[in-house]
Amino acid sequence: MAPAPTMGDTPPAGDAAADQTTAADGLPPLRAVIAAHGLAARKSLGQNFLLDLNLTRRIAREAGPLDGALAIEVGPGPGGLTRALLAEGAARVHAIERDRRCLGVLDQIAAAYPGRLTWTEGDAMDVDYAALASSHSGPVKIVSNLPYNIGTSLAVGWLTAPWPPYWSSLTLMFQREVADRLVARPGTKAYGRLSVLAQWRGRARVLFNVPPRAFTPPPKVSSSVVHIEPTDPLDPAVEPAALERVVAAAFGQRRKMLRAALKPLGVDTAALLAQAGLAETDRAERVDVAGFCRLARAYQALR
């Protein structure tokens, strides 16, 4: 895998670089693709298009070696990242796109990379990712510039997949505040549900930040690219669904003590906390990932 770059904002290469045609595929510049297919970004679909082909290639490289891999991409839009994944050697790319305007773009890319690009037309929230992954015998890497409106929900679904996960890595672009939550430590303001799920399931790193001006249209917030590799769970006996429910309850009312915040679980909270070795007066942001694993196992026993 390429070494992680130094943290900090990555400046866009500018219009000239963004409009370059890549020598690898001979396809048109992304601005020409957008104009030809009438791809004005739609806020309702959470679309912010990344047009710098140098930057999309960097994201593809950060996903690690792609030889023999199936890369799954959500929301390809004008296809900049799709092209980068193929150019960087992915054996196959499967794109998931609900915007019918983008399907002609995928047809054009598929013609340049025969037999290597397939896609599903539909809502990314409805896709059976495990079934999709099972169609490939090699590693499966999920690599996406995620739509802002569903990025967190998708990440939770991937992180709570049954063990071992069907994916070998996640390389995802989020709003910067979401990325910060994925890597946050206990006792910090950003620490929450995503922190626990990501760090229970794997090793999460923020690779680099991307300023709003790198996108069309520019969003109101900065973005970050995060890489997550699965590791052995801290506690293999923990059921992903139980952990997700416990963490959601605990952080749903994060200012309350756990004895009150966990009442929606419908079990004896005093017994639950005692079995997990936690004080009733603890608050969620002070409980580390191992503590939440104990809490999930206690919940599994009491429910």
C-alpha cells in the first residue's frame, strides 16, 4: 500500500489539470462529460462532483493494491473516480448509481474498459453488498466519494456487517466532521457512535483533507478521505447488531448518565452496567471501545 500522505488540505490542481484527458483511457475531460450529459449536480441526491483527475487517481491509489480486486463505488456521477479505479488496475469496478443521467457516462467508460465495469441502477441503501461481493473471488474494496446525505448510514451498514466482513478495506470521502468522528478518541467532543463502530471493527485513518473548491458545486464544508482496514474484533463474542443498538442508545442522549441513556434498551440498566463493569454515573463519551464491547455482551445476555 502507498504510504499515507501528510495530513492537511489538498489543494485542487486547478481547472487546467481538472480538465485534462487521462492518457490511460483517452476519455473526454470531466467538464465535457458533464456538459454532454446534462449533469448539473442535484442537491436532492447529495451530489458534489470531484473533477480533478489527479485527485481521483490519488484516492484510487490510497485504496491500496487494486490488482485482482473488485472495487465497489457508490455514486460515480461523471465517472472521475470510476476511471481512476480502472486505470489503477482494479480487476472490476461495480458502480451503484440512482441518477439515470449518469448511466450514459458509465456506458462510455465501459466501452473504454471492456468487461471490467458493471453497475446497478438504484438506491445505494437498498443494495445487498455481501451478495455483490460474493460474485468476486478476490479482495473487495469499497471506494467512494459518498453522497453527503447517506454517507453515514452506508458506513454504519458496512461496519456492522457479519464477521469476517465481505470487504477488505473502505476508502471513503466524507464531510470532514464525519471523518473526525470515525477516528475520535474517548473524552473528545467528536467521539460517538461512528468512533466505536469503526474502531471495534478496524483501523481507521484520515488520509487527507479536501477543500470545498475542489468540487462542483463547492459544498459549504470541507471533506476528508478516510481509510479503514478490518482487524480482529476486540471481542469476537460481540454481535454487531447488539453493539450498534447499545452504542446508538448511549450516544442518543450523550449528556445523560448511562443509567438513564440506556433505558430504551428495555433491560435492567443497573444489572446491565454492573455486568459490564461500568458505573451508573458514567457518560457515553468517557467509555472506551472495550467498555462498549462489555456493555454489548451484557446486553446480549440480558435481553
